[in-house]
Amino acid sequence: MRRYFVILVALWLICLLWSPGQAYAADPIPGIELNIGNGEGNSGASNTVTLILLITVLSLAPSILVLMTSFTRIVIVLGFVRTALGTQQMPPNQVLIGLAMFLTLFVMSPTISQMNQTAIQPYLKGEITQTEALSKAALPLKKFMAAQTREKDLMLFLTYSKAEKPKGVEDTPLTALLPAFAISELKSAFQMGFMIFIPFLVIDMIVASTLMSMGMMMLPPVMISLPFKILLFVMVDGWYLVVKSLLLSFHPPV
């Protein structure tokens, strides 16, 4: 039965390789002509360029979310919490990223509301042009990033680009403000992560010293300290304290 199957497959391959050659010889491949625009001025070309720019912006949307909002600090701090606990993949990445996205939406809601009132709604009503809408929408975002950016980080990029020191947030170029905000967020997140690590590190040292004094050198200290770290985190309501610290780091009480 297997021999007949092999013979059948071989005949099918021979027919497949033989037939297209004859067909292609008789019927040449038709040419393809591509035209951009409708031939009436440059309106078609401009629409094509606009569509390409729109697709480019949509492809950069994840990067904008990560680098121009509070998402970077929040997700890094939540990652530090999981690493300090030593729970491997608990909570999973989907939960941490989902929580970080909703916290980002909560933190950025005043900025988004201001952008909607000053730029999006007037543009939809036809009161302002697209250029004016973009400039007005960028201003609230600049104010948010400038409030979280260290002056030393901003001056680093302004000096490197040989730009003059801006008089206000409105004059600050996004090309310098964006990377300065990113490294400032990284520094703030790592500072908060260091403070989170300290109590769990103390528990690991105490457990390791206790096991060493009892002669249990073959028993991994992480296996014993993990339940105590989880118990401590639950007793002090750790998730509440972490989220509260994150919110206060963006919006300190007046």
C-alpha cells in the first residue's frame, strides 16, 4: 500500500512540473502597471502621502504610549515588585501590563481631557486647522512631561543639539523633551524599585543567616523566605502602598 502511495505522489509531481511549462509558454505573463493619483494635479499624491503618514503614526503608537506617558515608570516599578517577591511569573506579564495601562490612563486622564477640550473638539467642529490642533494638543503633553523631567536631563539634550534654553514649556522642542523625560522616568522608577527591594532583602538575609546557623546549608534560602515575603507583602497591603506611591509620585498632594 505504501509503494502505491509513493508512486502516486511521484506521478502527481511529474504532472505538476510538466504542465506549467507548457501553459507558461503558451500564455505569457501579463504586465502590471501601477499609477498613483488620478492624474488631476497633485491631490492624489498628497492623499497617498497623508495615508502613509497616518499608517506610520499608528505604527509608532506603542512607542508614544511607552515614552510620552507614565507607563514607563509604572510598569518598571511593578516589575521590581514581582522580582523582589521572587514569585517568578506571578502575577503574569499580561496582568502587570494591563494594570500598568489602566493606571496610565488614570494618571493621564487630566492631560487627555485638556487635549480633547483645546484641540480635538475644536478641530472636529472645524474651528481650527490641523496644524493648530497638533500644536494645541502637544502643549498639555509637554506640560506633563516637563513636570516629571529633571532639568539636568533636559539640558543634556539641549546642549548636545546646540539649542538655546527655552523660556517656557511652549518653547521646549519635543526632540529634546522626549528623551529627557524618558531617562528621568527610568531614574525615578529605579529609585522606587530600590526602596521596594530593601525589606525583602532583609528577609532573605535573616533566613539565610538562620539556615546557616542551623547547619542547613543544602536547603535553598529562597524556598524558605518566599512564604515570609508574601506574608509580609499581604499584611502591609503591598499593592495598595505601591499604587499609592506611584500616584503620589505623579500628583503630589498640594
